[in-house]
Amino acid sequence: MSGPIRPPWAGPLGLYHPGTSVIHRAPAGVKLAFLALVAVAVVAVRGPVSALVFLAVALLAQLVGRVPWHRTTRGLVPALLTAVLVGAYQWWTRGWATAVEVALDLVALVLLAAVVTATTRADTLLDVLARLARPLRHVGLRPETFALAVGLFLRTIPVLARMSLETRDAARARGLEREPRALLVPAAVRMVAHARATGDALAARGLDER
């Protein structure tokens, strides 16, 4: 099979927003490298002041990329809730300074990752992952297969979320929203069916062959 295998989609959570900003035009590898450097810096540099700086960098990237806020807030809501919970725990155990640092660092990284996702097509990101995974050939794993696995994993996230919401709505319509089995069993069955359908589709295209 020649060339990388790519699922035809724009982003893991539908966040890709076409544009002509500097960030849009930057190579995907550069954006991923910058994100990785910021992540390392977040771990290495301590203190609430540095956390504010990282958050300011993420907000600046958001403004430069000219990505609508409703595009990035989809991924920020869970991160904000997590930041509040983690920050509260850190405040209780280690003081306000650590709480502010941890919470803001988390929000900054998620926001920066959302900007990268919103300004880069998923197939381009997967191409970069395939190139970075070339050393895996020496252990018998094709880089294209690795990129495909990552792409399928990311694409599955919103599918599973949608299935869970649909199952909850169906249980609520029957008055069974407080019954765990009415939520868990149908959701699990649908998820397994989706996984089998995906596997069958890959097998039909010969993607399960060595």
C-alpha cells in the first residue's frame, strides 16, 4: 500500500476552522513542536506567574489564529471543570499558589491544543505523526498504521459521546433515566456494534493484513 492511510475527516471533535492566519499557514510539524515545548515548559517552570504567562500565550494564539470562541469552548468546558476540581484539591492540600498554577497550566495547554486542532486539518496532523513514527518500522509496526490508529481513536471520541447522549435521551423518554441498566447496557451494545462495524470495514479493505 503506497502513501499514508488517512480517514477523510477534518478534526477529532469537528474543531477545524479554515482560515488564512499566520497560525493556519504554519507547518503542522512546527505547531506540534511548539505545543510540545510549551508542555515541557509548563512542567519545568513553577509558580502562578509563569502559569499566567502560559495562559496569555495561549490566548494570544487564539486571537492570532482568529478562531471563533465557540469552536474552542467545546473542548474547554471539560478542561475548565477539571481545572476547578484539581485547583480546589491543590488549594486544600498545598495552598493557593499551587492551585492557581496547576489550574491555569491545564487550561493553557488545553486551549493551545484546541488552537492547533482548529487551525490544522486532521489529515495533515496524521501525516506528521506518520513521519514521526517511522522508527517504529524497526519493531514491525508501519507508521501509516500507527497514524490510522490515532485517527480512528480520535474520531471515535465524538461518536461514543453521541451514542451515550442518545442512549440517555432514549432512557429518559421511557422514564428510566434513573435506571443504570437502561443507560449502560444499550450504550455498551451500541459501542461494541460500532467497534465491530469499524473492524469489518477495515478488514474489507485489507487493512488488517500485515
